[in-house]
Amino acid sequence: MTTSATRDHRLRDLARLRRVRDRMDREFAHPLDVEALARGEHMSAGHLSRQFRAAYGESPYSYLMTRRIERAMALLRVGEQSVTEVCFAVGCSSLGTFSSRFTELVGMSPSDYRAAEQRSDVGTTSGIPACVAKQVTRPVRNREAATGATVLA
């Protein structure tokens, strides 16, 4: 391939990856899997996963779970639904997986997060615009809670 053709191919791949990411952002509460996402863009699941990780620094599954946890945090701050209801509302089908992933990304269980928000220990978001609250409370990859494990040299 020529340099121009390679560049055009790369730009088409990036546009496809943006569409996949946008679909995950819109449809996070629906059952989504890498195979279905890849099929929608006429790619193999393996190619999608490799390209997505190269472009965004994480796998499609990790990105989707981060979006789900982000939405769960917002629902838990409101406090109108149980943790189980929040789990299903954000598209998770397993309460155990949801709780484990939430704890990994946020540093506390969903129940503890809700209680801390109600006590204002985590940092209340009342009185600030929703767009700012979303950014401040966003679970960020690689900010997973410290496990307290000793590092062996």
C-alpha cells in the first residue's frame, strides 16, 4: 500500500472505532458484546479489540464497563433505586460482577459509595452543574483502588 492509501485506511478504521465507542456511550444499558459491535462495523472481534486498545488504551469491554460504572455512580448519588436496580439499569446482568467492577474502579462498594455520598464523605455534587459533577466523579482507568498488597522487589 502507498503511504496515502495506508493513511486513508487508518482514517477509515478510526472512524469505525469512533462509531463503536459512540454506540457504547449511547447503548451502555443494552446487552452489548464485542462480537456484535464488530459485526456492526464489518470487522472481526479480534481486529476490533486490537484496534480499539491501540486507539483508546483499553479494551472495548473495559471501556463499556467504565461507562456503566460512571452511570451507576450518578444513579447511586440520586439514591432512588436499590443497588440491584442500578446494576440492571446500567446494563449489567450480574450483581456480583457489577459490585466487583464498581469496587475496582471506585475504591468502595456501591452500597458504601451511596452511604458516603449521603454523608458527603466522597464529595457531594449538589449545587454544581451535572457536566462538572460527571467529570469530577468519572471512574478513570488505572485509578483502580489500591489493593493494599505488598510489592515485592
